Amino acid sequence: MSVHLQAKAPAGATPITPIDTTGFAELAASLPAPTRHWLQTLGFRGAPDTHALVPDARGRLGQVFAGVARADHPFALAALPLALPEGEYRLASDGLAVTPEAAALSWELGAYEFDLYRPRRRPPARLSLPDSPAAQRGLAQATAIAATRDLVNTPAEHMGPQELSDAARLIARQHGARFRETVGDALLAKNFPAIHAVGRASSRPPRLVELTWGKPRDPLLCLVGKGVCFDSGGLDIKPPEGMRQMKKDMGGAAHALGLAALVMALKLPVRLQVLLPLVENAISGNAYRPGDVFKTRKGLHIEIGNTDAEGRVILCDALAYAAEGHPELIIDLATLTGAARVALGPQLPALFCRSMDTARELVDLGLALDDPLWHLPLWAPYKSGIESSIGDIVNTGRSPMAGAINAALFLEHFVPPQQDWLHIDLFAWNDTARPGRPVGGEGQTLRTLLQYLAQRFR
């Protein structure tokens, strides 16, 4: 941890004065003339993600001024941990009062680097904050987001179905949750044929992981995460450029685990069930084929139009199983379609929801928290595009248009009409670097969903 929660900052910790552009002019007028002139020389005016180092009378670092967007911005201080000189820092009492949650969250995320295979370039600067529930909440969120990033960033060689199952088992152990899994041909015996069909061609057997936690009297919340640990496309094989980042196709499962860890760490009053269908979409003599028809757990027969639309196939069995428990809410998270990225780009996960009021609430909440998602419709007239001539439905639409909607409509067949359900089609990846958000795996919508669940189940 680069954030230390303690009663008192270490002696000699360098003060950081956060300031926004609006407050900078007023603050500058009250500063000693040498400091004011030094900041003018550097051109510092409090713009977000900028900072200025101010020397003391001996020529050593005496103070830092840091530009922030606003006091509660989740990345307020994220530009600092890897830019400031190594050492101990604290927040000064002057300037903008960054909230404890935002300070802990943004500093910890700003210190994040994926260092499994090469050492860090340098240790991050350390921030001392007074211990408080708000600061602890910020650290908990940063920890969950960092863990989600680590899972997504780890190459498929070291993050197959077994390894992702092990990660889920570790999280269950940390929080006192119950863990079980169904592996390989046992999926057929337990009536999860669609998961088995997608994963059977790999030398690494498919599995369904289940975590349960909470008190029996609390409302049931079910999180379902797509766990395709590598997606070759199957027999409809992807081109090289399409396959390059497919280690991240288990991003939905990573997000489900990250959100579950937050729910358990913050002890939300829910009975939690986490379902992770984990497979590798590989090619061998027993790979599932275009044109095959499989009977799913729900009893619907799905025709395979394309083996590269495998995520919805494994999710359909997990969603049907989730619905059998009649939960208060099902949330599924998946790196499901390229069409969602074409429509919304990498920074906006697509939200599908049966309730317009709930969708608006989530979109507004995401904008307020700077953790956005955007509503797309479950447009019923498009259901004709996934009708099959020899089965109940086909896993691909008749045309490339509305691909994200077609995938959501496919999943909707496996969720009863009366069941409250959110489907989130996300990217789980930063393709460009921003402060606190390096290129690579990303935890999207986790803070928004946590806040929504806290409000709904409080």
C-alpha cells in the first residue's frame, strides 16, 4: 500500500496543497512572495493533474502544490504517486479539502503498476492520511480495482480456468464465503451443457465456480461474470489483431470478483451468490462447430451461428441457474461484444436493463461518480434477428447491425420476465493512459455498482 492510514503523519512528511483553478488566484495572493513568484515562473495555475515542487530555504523540497478537478474526484491525486520524489507526504490544511475517500482511492490507483513480470520502475511516493471509515472505503475500492486489473492483465498462460478459479477460492477464503466448482464432464452431469460445449476443446477443462456469502434472511444478489480465459474465436478463428488482447476476455469474471469482494468487505446486507463460467475457447478435434445445436440448462435449443460468439453461450447456462434461486437482482458482467465498443468506445460500458427508471438512476450515478456506463435498449423488434430455423434461437444476428443489442436479447431469453436483471457489456481495458489509469486492464463500473447496491439494499 502506498497510502498509510494512521493517527498522525510521520515527522518530516512533505505537505501537499491541493487546489483547483478557481481557488488558485485567492490562495496565491496569500502566499509568501518567493513562493508566489516561483509558481508564476513554473506556470502553475491549479490545472487538474499538474503539480509544482516548491523548495524550502535550504533548497530541499518543502511543499507541493497539486491541481485537482474537484475535492471528491476519484482521480484527484492520481498523477502524484509516480511523479513526486520518493518519500512521505501528507495533505496540508490549506487549499482544497480533498475528501478522505477520494484521497485514498486516487493516490492508491495512481501508484498502481502491473509488476508480475518486471520490477517497478521506482517505488511510489507514500501518502499519510488520518484513519477514518471514508478513507478505509477509498482504500477498499482501490484494492478491488487493482485486483481486477491484475486478473485482466495476467496472460492466459498463467490465468486459465484453473488459475481464475484459484483466485476466486482465495477471495472466498478471505471473506468467509463458501466455494464450490463443477469441472469438466461433471458440467454435463450437473446440467450445464452450454458451458461444457464451449470449453471442451481446450486441454484446460471448463468449469462453473460458485461463491455464496451472507445471512439467509437477507435479499439474494447474484453476480454472473463471463470468464473466457482466452478466446481464439474457436473454429471461426479470429485474425491476429483480433486475438492479441483476448487474455482480457475473462474481464467480466474479474469484475464480478472485484464487486463481490467489495460487497463482502463492506458487509452489505445481502445474501451473495457469484457464478463464474470459466472456459478457454480453443480449437481441437472436439471443438464445437458452426451449425451445431445444443440444449441448454433452461431447455432452449441454441444454434451456433458463429463460435466466436461464445460468451453469451456460457452465460446462458449461468443465468438460467441464477434465476432458479429467484434473487432480488441479477447482474451479469461481460466483455461481450465489439459492437458495444463501436457504439460507445472503450470508456463507456453498455448497460441493458428492463426498467427505464433503474437505467436512468445508474447512468446518473455513474456520471456523478466519474465511473460511467450508458444505457442501450433491449429493443424487442430485433428479436426476429436471432430466430433459428432449426432451434429456438441462434447465437448471432442476421446482420452485423445492433450486435450488442442482439447479444443482450439472446441473454434475455434465459432470464424470466419478472426477474430484475442488469446486463453490462464492458471493455475492461484502457487503450490510452490517463492519471491513475495506465494502459491495460481496468475495473469499470465497480464504484457505480457498489454505490447503487449500497443505496438499494441499505
